[in-house]
Amino acid sequence: MITIYYHEIGKSIKTIREWVGMSQKQLAIEAGISPASISLLEKSDKPNIGIQHLERIFIALSNKPILNKEYGTNTGTLVLSFT
């Protein structure tokens, strides 16, 4: 049995989304899911979202420049790896 801690995943997705300067709407468009699903995932500990949607979110977030909010500069590239 696999236990998925959605609350932790949701917090992490929000943090990464903010690092790369994406809105929930932008992430939803790139991942091909609804903005409401992104919002629910980031806020809830029991969202109705499957592994396939999580994979789409991770792909949409990967290989994006990380923004330094204080200076508005690119501070690196985010690379997400999952198997």
C-alpha cells in the first residue's frame, strides 16, 4: 500500500510554483487541469486528485527558472526528478 501525504505535496507544489513565478492558473494551463484542482491541492489535505494529475503538475513545474523575488533575477533552474 502506498500512502500519499497530499498536505505535504500541496505545500511543496505551492512553494515550487511560487519559486518559478507561476500563478495557479498558469500551472493549471500547462498541466492541463483546472485551476480549482490546483487550488484544492495546495489548500487541502484530502484533495480529489490522482497520480496522473500530480505527474502533469510536476512536469509543468520542471525545468523552469527559479526567480529571486527580491531582485527579480533568475537564480537557477528547477529540475524535478521522479520515478
